[in-house]
Amino acid sequence: MPASVSYIGRFAPSPSGALHFGSLAAALGSYLQARACRGQWRVRIEDIDPPREVHGAADTLLRQLRHYGLHWDGPVMYQSQRHEAYLAALVTLHWRGLSYYCDCTRSRIQSLGGLYDGHCRDQHLSAAGAAIRLRQTAPVFHFHDKLRGRIDASPVLAQEDFIIRRRDGLFAYNLAVVVVDAATGVTEVVRGADLIAPISVLSSIRL
């Protein structure tokens, strides 16, 4: 990265279909913020969930961005090309004691209200047929949004040991997005306000 570039933003759509209005608004906000900061705006295709991908959708997304004048800097990155980095992150977390295997079913977690309760944390399960979860040691209970100010999260949500590799062997978004953002020097993420809603709802219930 050139020494003069201090701001790097990104837009990272999933190739599950064409851009809808909300995604386009998020892309525009991200693009304008990068340009206002005289920084770079990168585009990354989040193609790490093949069952949800639509053939040709990635090309359609890129064509739509060009159509609306949203021209990115540098080559387009594809998440599916970073598997070695994700594996390295998993190995590091394992050796630091920050991950573990979990064989809880989706139905069990749904019966708890949708949030995992740490059931497998100290069971020392094998890898066979299991997902990998992060052992949460640094929960984020609140963060600052430039438009909405302080956003409080439910303590239960903040402290959840979330999945970083799925039972089917696919890398989870929660792992991949952090690994690549860090590797590419992303300094700010602009996303749709609808993604704050689940956190806000849980916070209002807590209060």
C-alpha cells in the first residue's frame, strides 16, 4: 500500500444474486466515504458459501457497480482464493486455546432462543462431524457508529462463542471477513443500518 494512502474502504457483496437497492446504497456510501477521505475503495466478492451462490452473479455485481460509476481501486479480490490464510488463522487460534469443536445442532440452538450457550466449550470433542467455535475472551459490548453514535449489544450476544468453521467444512464469514480485512489494511467498514437492527432489538429487550 502506498505510504500516502491512510484510508481503505471496501464493498464485499455475496454472489447470491444481483445488487438490490439496499446493497447499492451501502456500496455508494462506502465509495463516497473513501473518495471523501482521499483513500482507496476496494471490491471483494464474498464467495465462501457455494450453496448460496448463483452462477454468474459475481460478474453481474461487478457490471452493476461499473454501470453506476462505482469504480474500485486495484484488482477484485475473491474470498475463495484465501483458504490458506483462513487455515493459518484456525491453526493459530487452536494452539492458543481460543477455539474448540462443537457438535450442537441448529435445532438445539434454536430451542435456546437462537444464541449458543457454550455447551461444548469444555467437552474436548473430536473434529469428526463438528463445527469450530471461537472461545470468546474479548467480547465487544458496545461500539461507536459515526451516524448513530454508541450502539449497545446484548451481553449474551457479545459473549457468544460463534462459529468460525462450519460443520460442513466451509469457512464461516465471521472468520474470513476479519482475516481478509486485516490482511488488506481495511480501515473503515460502511454497511447498511439494517445490520444494526438485531443488536438494537436485543439491547432493548435487555434494558
